[in-house]
Amino acid sequence: MTHKTTIKELAAAADVSVTTVSQILNGKSNRFSLETIDRVQKLSKKMNYVPNFNARNLILNEAKSIGVVVPNIGNPFFSSFIDGIQRVSREFDYLPFNFSGHNNPKLEEYYVEQLIARGTNGLIIASSSITKDTINGILKKIVHLICLWIKILFQTVIRSEQVIR
């Protein structure tokens, strides 16, 4: 495995601070000279610098991720549903994490709990087995939650297909 360039290494090579590199690469470069901006950006490309996603999320408190839990990913309905979520997520620069509960309510609950624990920004739950009590418990834990019950989900997909046609 090749060495992954750190922000500290990039800053040292550019002869600037880590804060300067961070601000320039995050589009907050208005207070720096064009020469400094250009040097940091060129070195970033030359050194194949890739920002540490986890470190960025700690600072910004935003993972830009959505957890998706469905009963059975092999079901053509849910495969199509997930495909739609992936297309829309890309438009908003979100990354969906898709999980199939294999028609097992305990497994679905496990995935939901893990997604919450890992700081996902939101959830889409398409389940007929997750109970109202479970949903209430989840609502106490996270702010952004999209809960789609099968009946509502089915109506939404049908409306979407009519709009697309």
C-alpha cells in the first residue's frame, strides 16, 4: 500500500500552516495570496493529497451520509427504490449506505442502531416490521429521520413513476 499524504506533510511542503491548507482546500481562501493558493493546490495534486474524511467530519460534524434500511434488497421493488435514492443522493453530494434486513426485524433494528451510532445524517427506513416504539426510540437519538412505511413508500414510488413518464 502506498503512503497517504497527510495535511501536515502538504502544509510543510507548501511552507504554510495546516490551517492555511485546510482553509484553501475547503474554499475559504479569500484571505490568502493567489501565489499561496496556487502553491497549495498544485502541491495537493502533485502529492495526491486526499482529505481525511473522518477528520473533516469531526470538524464539520457532517458526514453527508444517509442510511437506508430495507427488508430485502433482492426484491425488485426495493432494488429500484435504492437505485432512486442513489441517483438523488449524488445530486446533493450525499453517500447512501444501503442495508438489507433479509426480512429479519432484529437485523433491521441492528442496522438502524449502528447507522445512528456512526453519525449518519439521516435515515430512510422502509420496513413493515420496525415498530412505533422503535421509531420513537430512534427519534430521541437523531434529528434528521425520514421514516417511510411500506404503504407511504409505495404511494410515493407510484407518484414518482407517473412524474417520470
